[in-house]
Amino acid sequence: MSEISEQQRRHSAAHLTARAVQNVFEDVQVDIGPATDEGFYYDFDLPHRLTPDDFPKIEAEIARLIALDEPFVKRIVSRDECAKMLEGQHYKLERLGDIPEGEDISTYTVGDYVEMCRGPHVEHSGQIGVVKLMRVAGSYYRGDEHNKMLQRIYGIVAKDEAELKAVLDRIEEAKRRDHRKLGVELDLFHLDPEDPGQIFWHPRGWSIYVALQDYMRAKLVKDGYQEVNTPALMPRSLWERSGHWDHYKANMFITESEKRIFAVKPMNCPGALEIFKSRMRSYKDLPLRLAEFGHCARNEPSGTLHGIMRVRGFVQDDAHIICTEEQIEEEVAKFCRLLKDVYKDFGFDKNLLVKLSTMPEDHVGDEATWQHAESALAAACKASGMEYVIQPGEGAFYGPKLEFTLIDALGRAWQCGTIQLDYQLPSAERLNAEYVGPDGQKHHPVMLHRAVLGSLERFIGILIEHYAGAFPLWLSPEQVRVLPVSDKALGYAGKVSETLTAAGYRVTVDASADKLGAKIREATMQKVPYQVVVGPRDEAAGTVSVRSRSAGDLGAMQMDGFLERLAGEMDSRV
């Protein structure tokens, strides 16, 4: 027997969940139930309104079906056979109509339940393990708000009860780290339901944002990038020439002025090429690395928005490298080194996953160019010492891409970095960018679209959950809090604060009337990296009493010694 994957177990559990719901309730219509990165879900239409109170009886039925240890049997059937097997299930029959004529139809049967599905699945239901239903939510059929609202059940799968407990513990830890919860508790930002998908950054949160931008700017300057800025609003004619109007119009915010149509930019690439085209370039100017912290807007459906992780307004650490074909491998390898260097500073350098996304069905350009571009990216990735897996059909409409996925403290995967190879946008058919080659003739360059962090908003959300709000010193919104033991120490506390602020640190003084214990508790709750307790004795000795978030009470220190400690921690980015 071959090894069973998590996806097989999750997908098989989804089928048994659908079967169990049909066994427990009457008049159940089923739609789809895929495996996800966390578990699975299944969409239902039934008269009964599902609640968590229904979960125990559904779970009991799932457990009974698992204990039957029935085989999952795959069959390839004709369209008519499949329609007969799915008789009475109108959502399934509509999905059947999506399959092109002449294409094989794969089905899986377990017991008396049949599903139109490509698989793969476990061999027998007994191999699934333990299923736990987690929540129920509304979901529009086919994701279209004009269609009927279905009921979606989410579940998780574990090999046994011990693993299930570990999974549930991890879920509880994820709740504790939820960036939406910590964002409010730590006074970083807020989200207004009247303005969905937009973030209101508070001073503490914005200091993290600025520190992150400053960090990336220093990296970019060192790596030979020049920073630019392009308009937020661009005309329809530009988006049509670039190809985005045909492929991305549904996600654009569109407006009209003086009988002309404009769109708020959902990405920055056309603007970078317009800068390149503003004057004639020589091959000696290449590669030209143009970086932009470009503010983008995408008209995401409100139901898909999630805290600061998925929003409508965001800024990318975007850059576009305009180069010759001969420079592709070197530039991609250079980018890969930059990305690994940045991720290391956040503790994300372990278990980095790389995927090569190839030509999608909805693409521009001929197949030969795509194959050439894919081969060039693959060679450059290997040249940088990184292995990759193929992700078929997941490239951008204009070119293949490498996607970089980091793993956080809870073992969750987040795709952030990307580099995309584009022969299309600079071409004569699109934006017609040109440079003069060594032969004196005009040529079209190649464009590399790349980002290390991706959306800064999303990356900060990832960091909040990765660090559980306890940011390393260099990123912390408040790096040191000075705690005077009484009003008599306020003057000295102010002098300590001035010295630390002059050295470049973010410092506050707790001048409240609270007792010292309450001040320490408050600073601890706010996850401040260092607390400096000062009193008359400290003033007389010219010292500060230091408490570290990670190392506890460090005792009295001379100010020079404390500053040296801070500087070392800032440099190491621990």
C-alpha cells in the first residue's frame, strides 16, 4: 500500500462528511467539498439551518462510516452514466455541464455515496482517521453573490486522537495569535466596517510599517535599485495596451473624468515601463532596477476580505528589472539571494518552499516564448542554489513565475515573494519598450516583476501572528518603556528617555500614578522588549534597572552598557 497523503485523507473526509449529512438530514443537496491547507470544507443546501449543535451527531455518523472501512472505488464513466448516478442532485448536475464534451468523467464511490471527482483518495475509509467539524458559514454557490447562499461546513482530519489534540491545540494557539485580535490589543490598527478592506494605521502600527519600509529601502539601495513612484490613477488606454483590462478588469476600481475612463492601479508594472520609455535607453543602461512602494487597489469581494491579510488597498515592495535576455539568469539569481537574506532576518530562512508556475490557459504570447521563459526561470533558480517544484498552469497571464513560500512559527505556509519573467509587456504588441543595442539597432527588453515581502500589510499580519505580537527589538513599535518608581524619579526618567531617544530608540515614559507592579504588568501586556525601572538610587548611581521581555530581570546597568546591549540586539535582528 502506498503512503497516504494529507490531501488524500482530507479529500476523502470531505466525501464522508457529505454522505453523513445526507444520512442525518432530509432533502440535502450537495455541491463541492475540496481539501484545503488546513482540512476540508463541504457546501450544502438543505432546509435545516446547520449549527455547531448539529456537529456531534454528524461526527458520530462520520465515525460510523469510517469504521465500515469501505473502499473508495474510482470509475471513468460517460456523461449519461454520470448524470444517472447523480440523479436528483441539481448542483452536481450543473457542475457536470461544465465538463467539456468528450472529456473523461472520473467518479469515486464509497458505500452508497457517489461523487464526481478526480481524486486521489484513500483506498479504504478506515484510513481516514478522526474527523472533527469546526464551524459552519455561508457561501454563495459558485462564489457569486447573486446565487443562492449555501451552508459550508469546515472540518479537520487527524490520524488519531493524540494527533487531533495536537491539531486543536495548534488552532487555539493560532486564535491567540490572530493579528486582528492583537492589532486591537496592541493598538496597532483598526478596520472600519464602513470602509471594508482599508486599514487605519495607529501610531504604534505605523512605526512598524515605516521600520519595515526603511529596512527594505536599505536593502534595495545596496542591491542597485532606484526608487520611483507612479500615479495611482491611470487611463483605460494604458491598461488595454498592457493587457490588464481584458484579464483584470473585474478587480479594478474604475472612474470617469472628462469623458475618459480611468482605473486605480491594481499593480505597478505599466507605470515602471512608462518611466523606462520616457527617454531612449542604451544597452549600457541595463539592467535597470526600478523599485516602488506602490499603493494598489483591488476590488476584492467583501466576503474574501480577512483582517490586514487580504484587503482592497495595499502597498507592495514592488520592483521591475528591465534587462536583456542574456541578463535574466544573473538577475533572477541575484533576486533569490536578496530574498533569502531578507527572510533570514525574520527567521524565515528555514524550510523555504519554491514553486515554478507555468503557462495558464488564459495567457498572452505564443507557446514557444512561454517554454523559453519557463526554461530560463528554472535555470536561474537552480543557479541560485534553490530547488523548486512545478505548479502547472499557475503562471501570470503574461509570463511564468517563481513563488516563494515561507513557514511561520505554527508551521503554516505563506506565499509572499515572487519573481515573474515577462516577454509580453515590453513587446511591440503591448507597451513597446525599446533600447538601443550594441549593434545600433532597437530591441525590446525583458521585464522581471518581483517582490520580496509582497503586500506590506499582509506581511505585517504574518509577522504579528509569527511573533505573537512580541516583535524583535528593531521592529517593535515601542522599544523601551521607562518606569519611574515614584513621582520623585520623573525627572531622571525624562533624562533617561532623552538619552535613549537621541540614540535612535522608540521610548515612552510611564508617568501614571500606578504602582510599579501595575506599570510592569502593563508594559508586559504591551510586549515591550525592555522596561527600564528608575528611582532615586538609580539617579544617584547614574544607572538604570533593566528588565528584558525575553531574559527577565537583568539588574542595574550603566547607561553605556545598556545602549551597547540594545545596539547589539538591533544589529543581530534577533
